[in-house]
Amino acid sequence: MPNHPPSSSSPPPPETANADPASRYRGLVASCDRERLELQRKDGVIVAIRLLAFLAFVALAAAAWKTSLPAIWMIGPGALYAVAAVVHSRVFARRRLVDVATSLWNDGVARIEDRWTDSGDRGERFQAAAESHLFAADLDLYGRGGLFPLLSVARTPIGQATLAEWLEVPATVSQIRDRQSAVRELAPRLELRLELALAARTIQETVKEEALSAWAINTPTGLPAKLTTMRTTFALLGAASVATLAGWLAGAVSGWPFVAVLALGWLWSRRWRDVLDAIANNVDRRANELATLAAALRLLEREPFTSPALQALRASAESKGGLASQRIDRLRRLVEVLDGRHNQFGALFYGAVQATPQLTLAIEAWRRQNGQDVVAWMKAVGQLEALVSLGTFAFENPTYPFPEIRDDVAPSYSGEALGHPLIPRNRRVENDVNLGGDTPRRLLIVSGSNMSGKSTFLRTIGVNAVLALAGAPVCARRLSLSPLTIASTLRINDSLQEGKSRFYAELTRLKQVVDRAGQTPPVLFLLDEILHGTNSHDRRIGAEAIIRGLLSRGAIGLVTTHDLALAQVAETLGPQADNVHFEDHLEGGVMTFDYRVKAGIVRKSNALALMRAVGLGVDEPT
């Protein structure tokens, strides 16, 4: 495979160059389809040419064998076959690029059209840890229909892990602003996205990141801390071998000095044979992996980035040792020369001049000089993939704004027309919310029936906070917030294995939320049906105590409840708290909802009417 992926030289069709994202993608898919047909035609022609050239070569070879036909005639079909093979390999490479591009653009259309939930990487490997996370499971970061599969176009494990970390760990204000700038720059860069996808796909197929990282940073046992003495000794022995051999061949000395030097070299190399053999046998795979990684690093090196985050990534591929790709090329050349030891004649020469230990030690010296940078290079590729994922999200949702991150106010969260990005556009309902900052209100108590939208409202607030604090645009008309730590109790379950009830599991999580409050950054708490596993009397006392404790520690947030007695807590907190509610309507035995937040406490319940509608025969007591 060439060092650079084949360029996607075909520009988008003129009629789609400034179109909406879905139309742009469809235009690119149509362009790919046309090119695929042309490549298939070329493939057929080249196959025919190769077959004819091969048959002509065989026929001329037979004729030259049986007749006086000059063998030189075989050069023509042989050369034609060789040229056709080279062209054929380029057609294959181009077809691979077209296939990757088609998949990339079709996936984009599926996300825009809300057909993405059954495709892509769902981040299952992060789900186990997410269960104990303060909000990852509650806000559906992973799994079918989760935020991670919606966002991720990363193909390498380190790119996926980087994106997952950004979603789980809120960034600092400066990091968020740097990422926003980078995401804006990357959003329209479809060509870069395609080339990175091709390079990352190759990395995913060939690079074992943990093994490569371990090789890069771990010094083989048995070697001294400094290699200077070893390398000098092997170099002197090699030079002495050449000198004594030359003297012998010239007749100046006998062959015994050469034999003596060989014996000394054999004894010295035997002293280090096991560790040097281990280095030489292990480096082949690592060098191939690094050469593959270099394809992505070249993208960083060549792109004229302007945003600080992307410039920092490009700088991580550069150092006083030169560009990362150039340094990897030096290693590859050492490995290629070392491979000569497998040749029979090469083995004799390498053994005579101590070339194998000298090359092996040069490779170990390269690893010691560049090993820590290898880890940084992999991280840089992972961060680039994560930023490209956020850039793709921005490109595909051009109406989503970047939030304003405020570090000049008290804890705050203020949004207009907030929607849940995981809910299809045709079913999404948007609401406003305003907490903290320049207003005294720091708590909303949300009442309403089941299915009315309370939990979805909390998830909407939470998932947009996740996007904002990761550096991505948000599903809203406007969002302004301060740095926050999200903590929630939206999906608490019991555990038969651990012998824990749902109520005990909720108390455990609430203890985590309260303990986290008071630290920096402040907590945004999202507590769903707080303490609903106990009686109304204990629930009101306990919930009020927890809420007051959170507010006293500088937290802001929302609490949902069915219990209207709990909604009265807002009255005891004065301007710090407000009640809002969701309504339901029973029409013809069918419960309907508008999912709109309204001020005040819910004043009616249709639960009994709904019970009667489904035939439960509930009567009012007399």
C-alpha cells in the first residue's frame, strides 16, 4: 500500500458543493457509484490485458524453446504484464478508497435521517465501567441508540477510547474552547475525514496498540542502561574483521588474525545473543505497525491547521528528532537492512562483520530515543479521530450551535429550545431551562405522571451538558453553562448477586452525588423519582434534606417526583427553587402527552381514569 492513501481527486458535484449535509453526502455517494463502475470497467480491461500478455509470454517462450525465435521477443509481453500489474494494484487501491468513501457518506446520510441506531460501534467495551459512572449509563452514552455510536466515526481503539473519555470527563474551559475551534475547522473537511478513515482502518486492521505501546516504553531485560560500550565493541570487532580479511586477501598477513577476530566476535555476540535475538525477532511486527501509523501521522504533518488544538497535535508529531513519519522511515530502513541476515550469503557477511548485533543495537537505540514519542503519536491519532468525530457531528447538524462556556458566573445552565439529540427529529420536543448564574433559581422540582416526559427532560439537559463539556455543538437554539460535574440517578437497579434492593442502590448513588458536590467544578444533579422506594413521609423528609445539602454545597439541578407533597419543598426554599410540571390528557381512553414544561405543580392526575379505561374496575371509596 502506498504511504499516502490515494487522493479522492473527484470533487463533489457542483450542484451539491453548497447543499445541505444530506444532499452533499448523496452527491458524493453518486460520484462514488459512477467511479466504481468506471473502475470495474478498467479492472476488466486490465485482467484481459494481463491474461493476453501471460499467454503471449508462454507462447513465445515455447516458440523460443522449440524454434530459433529469439528469446528477446518475450520481453514485450513480460513488460506489458508487469506494467498492467502495477496499474491493476492502483485500481485496487482506488476501489478500496471508493468503498471506504461510500460507506462513510452512507453512514452520514443514515445519521441525518435517524437510521443509525443499528449500525456503527456502540462502545460496548465501555459499558461495564459505565454502570458505576456518575451519569454514563443514565444518559445512554453507550449501547444501541446511544450518544457514543451517534458521534463516533473513530476506527482505532485509541480514537474510540479518547472520545469515550471526553464524554465521561468534562474538559476544562480552555480545553473546551480549543476543541470548539478545532471542531469548527474540521467540520467541512470531508477530504481529510476520508483520508483519515482509510488510514485509521488500516491501523485498526494491523496495529496492536497495547503491544506497540509496551514495546515502545519497556527496555528489554539483560541490556545495560547505556549501549555505547556494546555498540563500540561490536563496531570495532566488525572493523577488525574487515581489516584482517583485507590483509589476508592482499597477502600482507596470514589468515589467523581474521580467524582470531571472528572467534572473539563470536564469543562477544554469544554473551548477548538471547537478548539481541529477542529484539530482532520482535521488531519486525512493530516496525510494520509504525509504518501503518505513519499514514495517519502524515495527515497531521501536512495539514495547515490554524486552531490551537490541531496545531498542538501536529506539534506532537514533530520534535528535535524530526517529523514522526521521517523517524519511522529511519526505523523501517534499519529493519529492512537487518532482514538481510535471513539470506544465506547475507548471513555469512553479517556474521563476519558483526552487522546483525550492530543493526539490532541501532534499532534498540532508536526505540530508546523515540519510544515515549510513539505513545504520544498514538495519542495524537486518537485525539484527531475524536475531534473528527465531533466535527462530523457539527457538519451533519449545521443548526446546532456551539454553547457558551462561562467561567465568570456562579454555577449556571441556561438553554433555549433544548432537544434530545438521540430522539428522531420528527418526534423531538424542545423545552427551555434556566438555572443559576445571574438568577437565584438553582433547583427545579418536576412533577407529572409516568410517560409525561420528566425523565426525558432530565436526560435532555444532561446529554446536552455532556456534548457542551466535551467541546461539541448542542441540540438547542442556545445554551450557556458554566463548568459542571454531571451526577444523576436516572437508571438505578437492584442487584440479586450483590443482595441490594433498588432503594439501597439509589441511596448509594445519592451518597456519591452528595460527596461529589462541593468540589470543583460544581455539580449539576439530575435526580429522577427521588426516594420513591419508601413511604411519602420519609421520602419528603429525606428528599428535602438531600436537596438542601446539595444546594448548600453549591450544586444546581432538577428533581422529578410523582409525590405532590415533595413538590411543596420548593416553597420552603424560596427563590432558590421552582416547581414545573408535565401534563397528560385522557381522551377516549387513550393517554396523550405534549411533553411541554409548564410552570407550577401538576394539578390533576388521570391515573384512576386510565386504570378504569384498561378495565381494572377501580372505584372511588364511599
